[in-house]
Amino acid sequence: MSDAPAGWEVVVGLEVHIQLRTGAKVFSAAPWGFGAEPNTHVDAVSLGLPGTLPVVNLAALEQAIRLGLAVDAEIPETCAWDRKNYFYPDNPKNYQLTQQARPVVVGGSVEIELPGPSRNVMGEHRRVRLHHAHLEEDVGKLTHSAGGSLVDYNRAGVPLLEIVTEPDLRSAAEAEAFLRALHALVTQAGISDADMEKGQLRCDANVSLRRPGGPLGTRTETKNLNSISGVRAAIEAEVARQARELEAGRAIAQETRGFDAETGRSHVLRSKEDAQDYRYFPDPDIPAVRVDRARVERLRATLPERPFDRQRRYLGLGLPYTAASVLVADAATSAWFETALAAHPANPVALANLVVNDLAGLLVASVAPGEPAPSPASSRVTPAALAELVRLVDAGTLSKQQAKEVLAELVRAGGSPAAIVAAKGLAQTSDAGEIEAVIAEVLADPALAGSVAEFRAGNDKAINALKGPVMKRTKGKANPAVVDQVLRRLLG
Ligand code: ADP
Ligand code: MG
């Protein structure tokens, strides 16, 4: 699976920033959140006023450690903050607090799934190594217009975790797979909402080309990509540009680039700065943090099952690949299905099929064309109702057809399957005596004598012509399995 230009191998490393889910900023109690009036989520610390002191938000540290545990990383005994010095109005202190020398998370890897040969077939799984992940503070936001520039410090001090991969990715498609996997991991663990439209997950893509098996080539870094399709397009464009340069015998300059998703073109922002340009030094205001091992173990216990571990478990229960993948794709659906499964663990396949085949279609049909359909978790169908419905089918109380009718009613109005069955008089009968009486009537019908004779002469399919009238006389309530059994007994 490679979109590399002939004769070249693509090498990509990503630096992903996620805003950690916390109630307050990373060094002060100021609240933060998307969409507030400019400069309302600020306080003396996030404005960088002289004389103020940062206090580390324990919740941000804990979320960073949880990410580390979720990717099987090392959590070093201590982590510490450094000042990254630069002058720019988005940064009121003229330095950004970050963890340059002693990050909170070291190593680890993220499991990804590469696209399969088709939508319904699982692709290859492999692990992408992380170099480290470090905590830092987000910076303010500048808006430039003809009349001047505006600055909003609401975002200044929002806790960011920068996750840095090794140069392990080999195509734009692999980078996309990595971001999807990371997104599922952090959202399902409640580490970050990672809403790309709100800038909660942003990505810098480092790209280089090399001769297959040769040493790494010079890379460029494309900054501030804020959609998965943008990352993919930026990498594809950069790969094509570097191939053109290299094929023409020109060297690649190590530089920082910007990408315009509208035009698909990239441009130089600056030649790559070196670490020494920032004059990093340990922040004297924040003592190094010693990470208590017992706390780490308590945090480990708060992590849910990882999406791909859950996918594997569902496959082990016999779920088809597409169902297993759809059901672990987002936090809400995953939690909703798990609750249903816990309520009726006996038949996971029926439960999954009802969701993926029937419920999905009903939800799409429940809204006007073009409108987004509700997810199962945001629909009126509760996990308990779904479990009860499958239990009724498994017990022979409802036919599959009747279950679909009940499901449609659940989508429309919610409630419990038992109540809907009672209100609609839907319950299926499995009473052999009752069914036998109806079958006797059917077999006595002269119009069906031909089918009876055919079956007895050895044409097994002729039995179907007799089942229809039985179902009709019982208004569809007879259990088809019992009908089949009794018919064969009476005919045989
Ligand atoms: P810096 O310290 O300058 O930011 P790093 O060595 O930390 O550089 O690497 C930053 C990112 O660039 C990492 O994700 C890394 O995997 C990636 N990277 C490093 N070298 C290359 C390369 N030759 N090609 C592509 N990506 C690379
Ligand atoms: Mg870097």
C-alpha cells in the first residue's frame, strides 16, 4: 500500500497536539472551552501578568499519564517544565512553558489499522512507535485584518499534550490511519474531545523521501493541519513536490511550511529553527514533579478497553468485521453497545446485526433526507431495550420480522419492547397444540391438496406453499420453526 513516486520511499513522522479534557487551564484555575466571547476565559496567569506564578493542574498531568498508559509508554519518575523563549503577541509571557528535556511520557506505540482490500475486509494492523509526549500550554489566537490585528487569550494556557511519533509512517494513508486510531483512543478514554473542527487536535507533518532502504532524507515540517483530510492532502502534495525537486537534482531544504487546503498548495513559512534559537532553560517557577507509582496504577485502572482490543474481542464473539469496526468507532456507540451486550451476553451476533443492519437503516429513515441521522446512543433506543428485544427473539416470543416492527416503534417513540409487544398484540406463539390445530385446518383445504401430494412424493420445497396459509391464519404469530416441525410431523 504505497502512493510513493517510483524509486522513492515516503517517510512521515507526526507531531500531534491534543487539548486535554480538563475543567481548568494547565497553570491556573481559569476555565476554558470553545466558542466563548474573546478574552473572557482569562485570568492573571493566562494573561502572563508580572508577578503571577503558575500552579500545575493535576488533572492535566493525570490525563497525560493516562495517554502514556494507553499507549504502553514509560512514565518516568520525574517530569519538568522548560521555558521556550520567543517573542510573539500570541504568547503574553514571551515564553511558552513546555517539557523539552523531561517529558511526562516516553516511548510507547499506537496500534493502527491500514485500509483493507475492501470496506468489509480487515486491513493489516501494526504499531507506530512514539518518541515521547510532553505537556505544554496552548497559546492565544491572532486574527489579522486590514484594520489591524486582534488577539484572544482564551486559548492561552489550555493544556496541550504534544505526541511525537518516530518516523514510522510510510504514506499519507498511513498517517490518516494513525490519526483515526489516536482519535478513537483519546476520545474513548476521555483524555481529549479531539474535535478537529474546534482545533482540539492539530497536527504537524514531517515528510521526507529516501531511496528504499537508504538513509533518511532531509525533511520538511508542514504546520498546523487541522483536519484529517488536510493532513492527507498536505502529505500527498509535499511528497509530489519533493519528488519533483529531487528528480531535478535539487536538494530539499529543511524548512517549515504551511498548506492551504483550498488550493492544495504549500509555501515556505520559515527555514527550520534550531532548538538553540529558543534558548530553552528549566522553568524556575515550577519544581520538577515526582510521579507517584501508586497514582499511576490508580490511573491505569480508569482506562477503558482500547478500541482495537474491543474490536478483537468482538471478532472473537463471532461478529462480522464491519459490525465489530462500526461498533468501536466512537465513544458513545461503543459504550452504548457494551451496555446492551452486558444485559444480554447470550447472542452478541444477533445484537450486533440488529444494530448495524436494521437500526442503522431506521435511524437514517427517521430524519429528513440529507439531515444527519442520530447515532444509536443518541436515539430513543436504550441499550436495555435492545437487549430485551433480542432476548424476546431468542426465547421464541418474537419472530425476526416482528422484532423489526418493534424496533421501528422503539426508534419512533422509545419505550420497552415488552410494552410494545403487548400494545400491538405482537407476541409469537410457539404453542404446538395451538399451531397443530391451525395446520390441521390448512391440510384439510382441498385447494392445497396438490402441495401436500408433491411434498409426500419427495419435493421438500412444496412444504413452503403450506407454511404461507398457516402464517396467514395465525396473523403471522406462529413461530416458523414450530410450524415447520409440526407440518413435517403431520405430513410424514
Ligand atoms: P525537532 O526536534 O526538530 O522537532 P525531531 O527529531 O524531534 O525534530 O522530530 C520531529 C518529528 O519529525 C518526529 O515526528 C520525527 O519522527 C519526524 N522526523 C524526523 N526525521 C524525519 C525524516 N527524515 N523524515 C520524516 N520525518 C522525520
Ligand atoms: Mg518538534
